Amino acid sequence: MTIGLFDAEPEKVRPSFTLLRQLRESVLYNKLISAGTFSYLSMGMSADLETAIEEGATIVRVGMAIFGQRVCPDSYCWKEKENNS
């Protein structure tokens, strides 16, 4: 499962989904985990579900489409590290 970069530009979001799909394919190809336990690829949200599906998502989260815009921006939850140099 992954949540891509929160950006309106699909091509900025796509690499996160591509990487997870490639990791899943590698794990399955190398038989590190059985295919049955790795049958879903959960990635994408309301704003980027088309890109996630194009990259192989089998599950997308559509909370914003149902519940509306976020109350707080991402920076509220994931604060940038302060540069103390």
C-alpha cells in the first residue's frame, strides 16, 4: 500500500506508484512471497486514482471524493525538518 505524492500533476505522482508496482513484481518474480498473499496493490486516492489504476492499482482510496477536502494541509501532519546548519 502506498499514498503517492500529494500533487495535482499526475506525472509527479506516477513514480511512487510505478516503484511500488515494480517492487511487487520483483518480490513475486523472485518468489520471496507467495502470489496469494500479495494479490492486491493498494495505491492512489481520489485525486490520483486514474494514475494509480494505470500503474496497476487493484484498490484505491476515495475518501476525499466521499468526505470532501482535507481540513488541514499535509504540512500540518508532516512538518519539514528544521535546517539547523
